[in-house]
Amino acid sequence: MKWLAADRRMELAVFALALVLRLAWVGVIQCRGGALFGPDAASYDALALSVLDGKGLCKWDYQGLFSDPNHAIRVYSFRPPLLPLLLAAVYGILGHSYAVARAFMALLSAATCVVVLRTARGLFGRRAGAIAGALAAIYPGFIYYSGAIVTETPYILLVCLAVNVLLTAQRAQNALWRWPLAGALLGLATLCRSALLAFVAPVAIWVFLTRPSKRWAAWEAALVIAGFCAPMGAWWGRNYAIHQTLVAATTEGGYTLWVTNNERADGGGHCFWPDDKASFDGLSEVQIDRRFYQLGVAYIRAHPGRFLELAAAKFVRFWRLWPHASEPSVGLIPAVIAGATFTPVLLLAAAGAFAERRRWRDLSLLYLLIAYYTVLHMVFMAITRYRLPIEPFLIILASQRLGSLWKQE
């Protein structure tokens, strides 16, 4: 009980430190006028207001895509639904306020630091857990995006929770209920950001391969998939009712594939419309998405060498030590701070992974997630902001090395 009390005190200390820093950042943003960070935040805010107005998750979009430059269509599945619904709930209770929304994000981000602490503690012990929690609390990237009303903050929390539950289930006995819970958390994360849609299959394979009893492992993997389908099923049903066809995640994926795989692409986040605008006239939201997928796949097949060049460029962009100052929601000073803090984390994470190389099975889920994200963004759009969801796990690996160095002293 003494250790239990100490653990809880450490968690509260990390949560309090993280929350104070994030609320202070929110205060700075509001004092500077409180403007939204980029078009993504404006889009999610508009969807939340649409929900409150009784119009549902819909907005006007695609202006500039068609022959008529003023034409736009109403889209219903372009963005994932979870963040707009969370914002709608906050706005419905406390009123439409960016300050309130940012304070809510600060709470979620502070809670993430506690999950990071618990995950590191389960893998490497109490010292590493305390270090990981403290690092997450003061990590500038997490603080910065807690002030942005975008998907990063709730998404990172859900991914961290899912990984924590999966790792706990691996170590615990009689943990049958944890497998569907982990799947449900993965589903909720996908409803926050569709990048995780394909990750449930590798997770199910990971469960099957790493569990000692293969007979039970098959059932446990099935429970993960069932848990994933539970929250996703509501979204699939809603999309089918609207579009009369399956939309597995969002209708944004086709454009993201095409805009980063065409003759004008540079591997980064530069967005533009195709020149052949007439080919999109009269198409529905789903048809536009499929058209972009067709264009992207056709370009990859016709130019495999160029695709590999772009994939290499995206790899570099994804793992570069500092973001481009021109990236959305980034400026010169944040870019410098991000580089100065991410570089030691990356180096220490590599050292921690090497030091724990004999425990690769215990850490394989972390490596699987990092590899999945890297490959995904070598195909789709790659900017350093999209790396943020795996940085908690780099911090966890870094905490192992820092804990070992601390112990040696």
C-alpha cells in the first residue's frame, strides 16, 4: 500500500505539472487574441457548431475543385467525427468559446502524461515511469498542440490508452475484458483520426503471435477486432445511411493519397487542386474520394521510380529533427524549440531500445506502432506534426536510458 500511495502521488504531481503548463500556454494564446491554429481547427469548430445547430456533421467544401470556381458541395464524412462531437458537447454545456475548448484540450493532454507514466512504469519500473511522465509534462510539442483545437491531443490520449491496455493485458492473468477494451480504444482513436484504421489488423496479429496459448490467442485477437468494430460500427452505419455505400473512415483519404503522389508533389503538406477540374463536375462526395484514389494509384503504377523518390522524401520529412517553419500551425520559434527537444528524445530512445534489445518481444508493440506510422506516411502525406502520436513512445524508450543513467550515478 505504501508503494501504491507513492505511485498515486507521482501521478497527481505529473498531472498537476502538465495541467499548469498547458493552461499557462492557453492563457498566452488567449492574450494574443485566441485565433485558431490553421484551417483544420476552423473545420472542426465549424462541424461542432453544425452539430449544435441540428444540421449534423456536415459542411460546405471542395470549392475550387470544379469548373465553376464558386461551386461547392456539402460533405458529410470528410472529417472523422469524434473531435467535433466532443467540442459540441463542451460548447453545448459551457458555450462556444475557444478558451474553454483549449482548457478542455489541456485536461486531455495532462491526462496523457499520466498514461505515459503508467506505461513506462509497467515496462521499465518506477524510476523510468516518473521520468517519462515528467518529460511528457514538459515536452513542448505536447504543450503547443494542447492549445490547438485539432485532433492531436484527444487522439494521442486514446492511442496511449490503447497501448497501455494491450501491454497490461499481455502481463496480466484473467485479463479477457482488456482485449475488447483495447480494441474499442483503437476504434475511438480511429474516429478521431482515420490514420489508425489499418492498425487493428497488425495488432490482432501481434496478439496472436505473442500470446503463449495460441488457442486462447485467436480468441483474444478476435476480441480486439470486435472491440474495434463496436464504436466504428456506428460510424459505418451512419455513413451507409447517408451515402448508400460503405465509407470505412473518411472521404479525405483519396485526396491525401493523390496530392502527395502526382507530378507536382514534393512529399510534404503542400495542397492544391488538379488541373482537370471538369472531370470532377457532378460527382458526389464519395465519388470524388474514389476518383482521387484512382488518380493516385494510377500515378504510382505509372511512375514507380517517382513514387519511391517521394516515399524517401516523405521518410525524411517525417523523421526530420525540426519541422519546416512553413508547415501549418508552425512558425520559426516553435520549429527551433521542437528541434531542440525532439533531437535528444530521439537519441535517448534509440539508446534505450538498444539497451533493451533482449526484451524486444516486450517492446514489440511500440516498435510495431512506430513502423506502421512511418510506412503510412511514406505513402500518404508526411509532416512532422503527424509524427506527434508516436512521440510518447519515444519518450517512454528514452526514459529507460535516462533511468539507467540516473541509477548508475
